[in-house]
Amino acid sequence: MIEDPHSSLLEDCLKGKTKALEGLIQFFQPKIFSLALKFLWNPEDAEDATQEILVKVITNLGGFRRDSKLSTWIYKIASNHLINVKKSKIEMKQIHFRSIREELHKTQSPYPIQASIDTQTLTEEESTSKVSHMVLHVQVACTYAMLQGLTRKYRMAYILGDVFSISSEEGGMVMGVRPDSFRQLLSRARNQMEVFLGRECNLTNRNNPCQCKNRIRYATKVGRIKSYLNLSEQMKKDGRWNEIKPLLPETIKIRKAAEIFRNQPTFLPKKNQLESIRTLLDNSFPFSAR
């Protein structure tokens, strides 16, 4: 029998206990959102997908056969939904590594930071904090956009295996493939990301041309980080934002691509999905197995 840390929570959910259902949503919502944000890039798209995935989880809970951990089953629902969801606006542009490279090279020449951030009226400490905050969001928006260069199956395998550190056995169950097939997907995705970031990203190797600070003005002008800034501002208002310093290339060490993603902040959805689907919890769901 599979040992599942969420077995008691599952039992209470199947009994129709509202608190248990709310607990399940509260626990898995940030994990699903983190997966969706990395996969889809756009925070608004990720929020919509998170709600849709949670509704699927709740309405199909009675059909869970317990042939895996509850978390694996939920990630499988999330993975299937994201891989098959309608293409986002950024994907509609047929993003690939060549176009991302061209985008990065548009901003190799330094821009004055003051052009996009009014730091003249701030103290030195406030100015440094403001610039640091902007750099962090440029890093996140830029690196998440790089993930769009991978096809959907490779992207999912990379996020699960290298960013979330899921085993090949669990990754295979999530994606509906054999463990060896998952390892192949992950290996190919990893090679593509390592080659691209190793050549183009200043975070993996400080000798690379692109520098995050130099992208602030350009990213602001074209609206690349607006959604991420709005997301963190809402998190600040709710007291859920922990300021994290940007991951700058301070040493000559060449970082692995996965290290860049693992060291980025954990963004949470602007709104609590529990409130959005509370009406669903008030209705009678078919939790009992048919």
C-alpha cells in the first residue's frame, strides 16, 4: 500500500468535510500556481488555469483510485490540463529559442535605469531597493519566457524534473509515460536549456552579454514585467510577499540552468482561489467512488 502523507485529508474530503476541502485547496493552490506560472508565463493565464485545475481536482476526487499519492494524482491533472490548454498569447507568437535570443540581443547596450525608475526623489536605500525589486521581476519574467522555447511536453518534463526535482518514476506517472521515457524527455529538455542559458544568460555565466539591469527600461516599455509587478504588489498588500534579492552573477561560477529557476521567489496568485470556488464547495459533489 502506498504511504501518502495526505491520506487523512483525503478521507475527510471524501466524507464531505468542508474544512478538509478548504485545506486541500489551500495546500495545493500555491503548488499548482507555481507550476502553471512557469509553464504559461503569464500570471493571469496561470491564475485562470489554477482555478480550472482545482475545480477538476475537487469534482473528480471520488474517482481517485489511490494507485499513487494524492499529490501525484493532482499533478497529473494539472499536467494534462496545462499541456492541452489553449495556447497563451506568448505561445501564439510561436516563441522559440532563436526569437528569444534576438529579443535578448535588443538590450545589450546599457540603458540608464533612471529612464524607467524615478530614483531621484528617493533615499539611497530606497533607490537601491527599488532597482533591486525591478531587477528581480525582470529576471523572473525573462527566464520564465525562456521556458516557452521548449515544446509543451519538454517544458513540463523540465519543470517537473529539474525545477521541482520530481523523480523519474513520479514524473512518468504525472505525464502518463514510463520512467525511462520521462528521463528521455527530461534529458533532451535539460540539454536545450543548458545550451541556451549557457550561451545567452548572464545569470548562468557572467561573461554572457545580457545583464538584467540593462533590461529594466526595455522590459518596462514593452510591458514584459507589468503583470509580475502587479502580482507582487497585491502580495505585498496581503502581507504574503517576502522580498528576495535578485540572483546576480556575482562569481565566475557557471550555474546550471535549473539553479536559476530553483532560486527564484515563490509567487502566489493575486486572489485566494478558495473564495472563487467557495460556491462549488457549498454544493454536493460526487465525492464517493462510483
